[in-house]
Amino acid sequence: MNLSLHLILGIPVGIVMANGIEWLVHKNIHQRGRQRGKFWSFHLHAHHVATRARGFVDPNCGPRPRMILWACAVLVPFAFVSPGICIGLILGTIAYWYTHHRAHRDPAWAIKWMPWHVEHHMSPNEEENWCITFPLFDWIMGTRVKYIGTPREAELLDIQGWSKSV
């Protein structure tokens, strides 16, 4: 297969794979982080607590850029096997970092462009809406639950620190 075909087919496949990995990792972090003192416990006991207390804002959220660079560096050797998939995975990783980082600094932007992630943090049930960048795998796995723009939105608005004006 020539390089252009690898790129044309591989990049979208890599982006979809990145979304699936994002869904799986986020779901597992929740399961593994329930118990305080465990490695992943910061996710629930710091990030989720902070976002609820501050109306979805968490200035300390997300991986640091060096973590993203490390993840991308791990993928580089796979570029020789499937350059398109590798590029798609890297693009998905960068999209994750940008969207998650921006969302928790600009809730109005997040409500407009990432309502599924706002709903994950602010809804009565944080065990749904696992995707961050796009809810593709939430749809596939049946974990996408809408609150914003539905009658259930009142439940979301009742949470401390959250208001319709955000």
C-alpha cells in the first residue's frame, strides 16, 4: 500500500482509535480511582471535586504538555508500520489535551462545543459521558446521556456552583 493510501485511510482510523482509547482510559481511571491513596484517585478526589465546587472550572486540570509529548514519542516508532494511524493517534492526543484544557478554563466554550463533557462532570451521575473530545464511543457503548437542553437539565442546575448563566 502506498503512503498516500496509508494516510487517507489511517488518519481517520487513528482518530477513531484515539477516541476509543480516551473512553476506555477515562472509564478505567474512574473505577481505579475510587479509593483514596491509589495512583488514579486524584482524578475523582481532586479534579471532579474541583470542577463541581467551581462550576466546571479547574485551572489545574489535564495532563501537562510534557505528558502529551511523551505519549506522542511512544507512538513515533509505529509510524514505520502505519504512518496514517500513528498520525491519527497523535492528532487525537493533541485534540484531547487542547479540548480538555480549554473546557475547564472556559465553561461557556465547553457548553457550546463539548456539552457531553460538561454533563459528565456536572450531572447527577458521573458514570456516563466518558468521552472528552467527541462522544463517538459514548454513542457506540451506550454511555451518552444528555442533560443540557432536556427537561433533566434542572437536575444539572441544582448542583452546587452551577448556574444557567455559565
